[in-house]
Amino acid sequence: MSNCKPATTPVDDKQKLSVHDGDPEMDATFYRSITGALQYLTLSRPDIAYAVNQACLYMHKPRAAHWNLVKRILRYLRGTIDHGLRISVSSTTDLKAYSDADWAGCPDTRRSTSGYCVYLGDSLVSWSSKRQQTVSRSSAEAEYRGVANAAAECCWIRNLLHELHVHINKATIS
């Protein structure tokens, strides 16, 4: 895929993949190998975390539509090869968190996916994108679960910074 046409985004947010999408003829070992490598790449490329999370949901029995998602991620990476996580010195130690959730986004289980990112000053220090453990009854409940996960992560980061003798004087903004 080194000569492929780059994609502008890592995933098509309008398309909802299902376990039953596409032709079942797919080399599962090769699929697992590529998605496993993409999981490691999310350590320095949080912009692909959601897309890789979606691809990993189908590792047990991948199909052609799931392989198309992986190829799109690879096409996106081809176009953004110079992007990555940059940690820089910041004049502030404000802790800020952002979260979001989609309500019943999975067409198979109707579970929601939530994610968050936490900034210390201008640097991204923590992020997550994962399927919620239970089905939410409303979009408000799905969003609440996402905010609760972000708040728990902020508490953990604040405690870690306190143990490292880095004191944050302001409340966390989320």
C-alpha cells in the first residue's frame, strides 16, 4: 500500500460495520497481524485510535468490509506520515479533558462507543476509545458514561502528578 491514494480521514463515520458485512473469505491471521501493528501505532497516533478500535472488534472473524476499513486506515496513514504525538513544554499545567459518545452505535449489540482525551497544558497525555460495557437507554446516559470515564482518568492523572510533586492549582476542565 506504499503507492496508494491517501485518505483524508481514517474512518467513514457514516458507515456502521456489522459482524455480517461483506464476503467471509478473509485471511484472519493476516488481518490480526495488521490490526495488531496498528494497535501499537496508536501509542503515538491517537488520531487513529477510534478507527483501530473499530477494526479490532472483528479480529475473531474478519470479512471483506472489515479489511476495507483497515485499508482505509493504512491509506490515511500514508497521507499523514509526518503526523504524530508531540509533547512540548507548556507555560501552564491546566488539566483539560474532552469526551464524546455515540449512542447505540454498534448495529449488532446496540452498545455505545465513548472516548476521551486529556491534555496537560498543551500536550495530550491520555486518550481512550472503547465500546461501553452495557447498553445505554438514551444518548444522555451514553454521554454520561463517557464523561464518567474521562473524570476517572483525570482523577488518576491528578493523583499521579501529586505523587510526582507536580501540583495543579486549578480545577480540571472537562
